[in-house]
Amino acid sequence: MRAGIAFLVIAYMLSQFYRAFLAVLSPVLMDELGATTGDLARASGLWFICFAAMQLPVGWALDHLGPRRTAATLFLIGGGGGATIFALAQTPGAITWAMMLIGIGCAPILMATYYIFARQSSAAIFGTLAGVTVGLSSLGNILSATPLAWLIAAFGWRATVGGFAGLTIVIALAIALLVRDPEKPAGEAKGRLSDLLRMPQLWPILAMMFVCYAPAAGLRGLWISPYLADRFSADLAQIGNATLVMGLAMVAGNFLYGPADRLFGGRKRPILIGNAIVALACLSFWLAPPQGFGMAIALFALIGLCGASYPLVISHGRSFCPPHLTGRGVTLLNLFGMGGAGVMQFATGPTYAALARNNDPATAYGTLFGLIGLIIIAGLALYLWAKDSTG
């Protein structure tokens, strides 16, 4: 099982890579395929939408088929197949279809890992395990930054993405061979998704899930690249280094949030504080736009660091889910997290296009990021009503 968990972590590292690699690939995709920021925002948003849409069937599959078959099958067909289509793409439309397939393929990986943790460890340490898993997997963010820029410069973007397609297929086969499904207690109760939706303590947490991941995912996954290019004329190497810094901040954030529930005596307070900082950082692009390249990167890094509350929010929601609904509980939470990121990313393309028609880049990007900050504040207002948990 240790080897199986290791390959699930590597698979989720690739999931982190795929959701973020458009930020570095965008200049070459614009040059060679004629893709626009709107095309890439749509493709990125649909990755998250497809990922989110798969969460309910993935939850059913985890509870009925187990994590091994669920994760290996989807990651092989969707992840490996989608990356292959991406490497062969000739149009922006093909990129969109490839990203949708990759999103479907990556959908079960983290939830399969969380399902195993929830079945085999206590609720008290679930948040730490979840944070460490996402923290280690966030190295995929690092891989999709400066190292990806180096690989593209050395081998071209098609050969690079094709290589990752092959790696994805190998990892999927390793999951099929090495992951072991945890045993279920005899006579365990049956349940339905509607049982979770009737739990009022989950709704404020679902609202927080909807907004907490979207800023870091959207800015790191796409918008940091055109922002730095349009505002500061950054080249590919500079964009790679900037995304690397933000990616490292996200890795650090995941490790910091992991034990935060024990340090603060509950999960609610660190989630509120961290996301309030993210909201203020996003609003600062609007109200006091950074005047230098370094200050802009510092703000992006702050958003990455404090915007990594995703595993702690899932841990908060998971603490209220009964054991027999573990699979559907964590995937319902993940649906809101990834769905929120997808909806926000999908909406940012046309929103920026409308803003850019009558404003300079600093104003257009600043307003866009400021609107994201206001959405986070709305989510925090609902989350204030959440019941805290420590176990």
C-alpha cells in the first residue's frame, strides 16, 4: 500500500502539473496555433469543470468499486489519452478537448488517496495527511514552471507534452498494480448523496470550498503569464521563474495548513485568516497596482501561500461525514472546490476581454483580480456561519 500511495501522490503531482502548465505554454500556443487568452482561459476552465463534474460519479465508484480501479482506469484513458491529443493538437479547439479529457482523467486521483486515508487513519490526523499529500504533489506546480520552460526550449512543446503523456500512462499502470482497496467493515450502513445534502453544517463549508481554491489555481494556472507579459514585457524565462516562485509558495502553504487545525485549536480560524489575506492581495491589484515586477511576483506568491487552504477545508467538511459516505463526502467537497475554480476561470476570459476593450492592462487586470477578491469575501461571509471542528 505504501508503494500504491506513492504512485497516487506522483499521479496527483501530474494533475497539478496539467492544471498549471498552460501558464508557461501559452506564449508558444499563441504563436503556433493562434490561441488567444480567451481560448486558453476556456480550456483551463473546462479542465476544472470536467474535473468537478466527475466528482459525483467518482464518489459512487470509490464507495462501490474502490480506489484502485477508479483511479487507474480514468487516469490511463483520460490523463494519458488527453495528453497525447494535446501533443498532437493543430488548433485551439483540440487543446480544449485535450484539457477536458485530462481533467476527467485527473478527477479521481486525490479523492482516491483521501478515501484510503479516511478509511485507514483517524479524523484527527486526516488534515495533516491531506496537507502533506497536496504539498508533495504541488511539486507538479514547480515542474510546470521553469523546468517546463527549459524542456520546451530544449525539445519543443510537442515532444515535451508527449513525454508527459507517456509518463502518465506508466503511472496509471503502476496504480493498477500496486494500490490496494481498504477493507470495509462487515454490515456497514448504506447511504446516499442526499443524506449529505441534508446536513446543514456542510453548506457553509461548501461555500468556502467554492471560492478557496479558485484564486491560486486561476492565477497560477493561467493569468500570471499574460499579466506579466502585458504589464512588464516578461519573456518566457521570466514567466517561468515567476510561476516557479508562486508554485513554491503554494507548496509551502500546503505544508503550513496541514497541522494548522492543531496549532489553532480548530479548522475554522486558519481558513478565515488565510483566505482574508488572499482577498486583500487580490484587491491590491485593483486598488494599488504593483509598479514593479518584483512587487507583482511577491503578491502572486502571497496568494499562493495563503490560498492553499483547500486540504484543510476538505478536512473540515470531511469531519462531519459518516464513514459509509466517505467517498461521496470528499468528492462532494471536491466538486465544489474544483467547480468553483472552473466557473471562475471560465468567466475570467470574457470578463477580461470586456475590461481590456476600454482600459489599459494595469486597470483591466487589476479590476479582474479585484473582482476575484470580492468573490472570496462573499464566500468568507457565508463561511462565518460554519460550525468549527477539531476531531
